[in-house]
Amino acid sequence: MIPTAFDYIRARSIEEALAALATHGDEAKLLAGGHSLLPLMKLRLATPAVLVDIGRLDDLRYINDVGDYVAIGALTRHRSVETSDLVRSQAGLLAEATSYVGDPQVRHMGTIGGSVVHGDPASDLPSALLAMRATLVVQGPSGQREIAVDDFFTGFLDVSLGVDELLIEIRVPKMPDARWSFQKFNRRAQDWAIVGVSVVVNNGSSGIGLVNMDSVPLRAVAVEAAVNGGASASEAAQVAAEGANPPSDLNAGPEYREHLARVLTRRALAVVGC
Amino acid sequence: MEVAVTINGESYSREVEPRTLLVHYIRDFVGLTGTNVGCDTSSCGACTIHLNGESVKSCTILAVQADGQSLTTIEGLADGEVLHPMQESFRQCHALQCGYCTPGMVMAAISLLDENIAPTEQEVRLGLKGNLCRCTGYHNIVKAVLHCAGASV
């Protein structure tokens, strides 16, 4: 039993979900797979008065080839992303990072959109989306708008999504010839990354996203510049923690996280052949 | 709110509060207590069942989310006295000690083989990462899954 009672609305369409958000404002939370939200509610860290269940909006469950990008519906489950031939061949880094999310049971239920809008800086997927320069499509009362992933994560568990808006699609540029690596360091099987890194190099241009190195997932822009300028893996990795403000918790302090960022970035760069 | 589900081929319907977790619906209302609650934080996997054929953690799903869906619990595996092949493999390989994690392990293992009919030992270990055995009996659990998959162990 979730400790705090709430009202439950099952949305049968995007319009119904948006109408419920318009009515209940910030008292409402959207429920997709529930694998980020329900654990918070059990701990009373989230106590929404109204849950708007969008889990039945099957129209938002798809992976499509759309010209120069792969379009992934927000309610697509992690397992579908992980095993999609299209994602694996055109956006392999995202498939790889997704395979590290939680465990098989979590990936059967959790959704890419739910994970991303949760805005957890320790989550695996944002690092891949940052590295690949994804675009997020949200829908609100006045229609759709696109948000570059660089502008999406605004604070700890906070994203640039209005209380009356719904994430509907994630667009990942197709990179069939890219070389990439996802490196994650944790102590126990299903834990969040203490630090993780996504690296992709495509047509001579690099993208590097860091996990759990700040209150938001962030790009290692100094490493990107070094790689693009021809630095070796070990040279470029030296600046992996530049500009980051790593958190301190039971697993690690900032200095150790900075060390991990350098080591994991060097390993990832070595995998991609820098 | 009315929640109607099919569990192990039987239909059930019950009025529940929206905050009721699926595992409590199964255990407290339907009375199928083979599915255990372990950590209640989606870490340990003791509550693993199949939702429309795939392994999920029933402590992290609201009963209302499962409305209209088809569930399988550990009680739904055996055919009378004849154990499911995975249960039989667990028995033969002595893959349980205290037994608390066993229902979730078996459900996770069946889902794993549904997706990968011939896993390597490493794939079995990764595929069961969502299930904890506090007796640390992993060696024989992995052996049982490989045995069920037809590997010589």
C-alpha cells in the first residue's frame, strides 16, 4: 500500500491526460510505468493528490525510422528500446545504455519517457541522449514544441516540462557508423551509477555525457573539444570532471567521483578508438 | 476502483483503493500467497510475477495498472502434481535454501529463458540481477536455470 492516498484518473487519450493536468496543475503527476514515481511515493518523497495514468496510451509506444532520426514514443518500454533492431543499428549507444537500466523486470515495465522526465542525474539514459544530441517533443494545451536535450535537464529531479505538458517523443539522430561506449561504475548489481559515461564519435565529432557528476546529467564539453582537436584518450580524459560539481553521498565524495569520471571516460574513449 | 484481472487463467474482480499494490491484491484479496514481499523497494525480486507473459515486480505496480491484464504467479506453473520444468530444475539442482526468494527467482528465470532460450552462465547471472537470494545460493540457482535450458551442468 502506498502510504498517502490519492485520486486516480486513467487517461484514454493524450487529450484526456492534458485536460487532467490542466485541471489539477501541480497537484497531479503522470504515471507511465511507475518505476521512478512509485518508489518515491512509497517513501513519501512524492505525494501527488492525483495520479494521471497514461500507461494505456499505446499510441505513444513506437520506434520509427523518420529520415535522419529515430523517433521513440515516450511510453516505449526499456526492453523494447534495448532489443529494437532499428535502435541497435542506428543509435547503438542508446540501446546499450538502456540495457543497464535497473534489471529485466524494471525494463519490462519502465518507459523511456518516464525515466527521462524523472530527471534523475544518476540515471543512465540522459547521458546517452546528451551524447547523441537528442531532441524531446512535448505536447501542451497550445500544441507541440521541441526541446534540445541540452536545455531539458534544469535541476535535481527537474526538467523543462510545464505542469500542463506531456513528453510524447524522443528523437535520436541516426548514426549507423558511429563508434560508442557506455561505462558505468557501481558497487551492487542494480544500483544507480556512482559515475557513468556515454561516449559517441560520429563523423569526426564527439559527444560525451556524464552520469551522476552534478545535480543534472551533463555533457563533458571539455573532453569533447579535446577529442575533436585530436587529443589521445588519456589526454582528453584528464578534463572529464571540468565544469562538473559532483555530489557527495555514502558511495563517494566529489574527489572520488572526479577520479571515476576520468578513468571511465578514458576507458570509453579507448573503446571507441580515440 | 474496480480491478479485474486474470490470474493463472482464473478471473478475479475486486474493488480496491488506487494506492493498493498489485502484490497485495494477489496475496491479500485473491489469497495467492506464493508471491512474496521482500524489500518492497523493487530491489529484491521476491514479488516477481508475469504480467502478460513478462517478468515484473508486483510491489512496484499499482493494482489499477494491471486492470484487465493477464497475470501468472508461481501457483500457476505446475500442472497438478507435475512441476513446471523450471521448478523441477530448481528441485533437482537444490537451487533453494530458505526458499523465500524462490518463487520470484523461478518466475524471473522462466521469463529469462523465454527471451533467450540458450543463455550462457554470464547471461543467466545478468538476467537474474533483479533477484536477491539472502542465503547467497546463487551458484545452484544459476545451475538450475542452465539445466532447465538444456545445458549440461
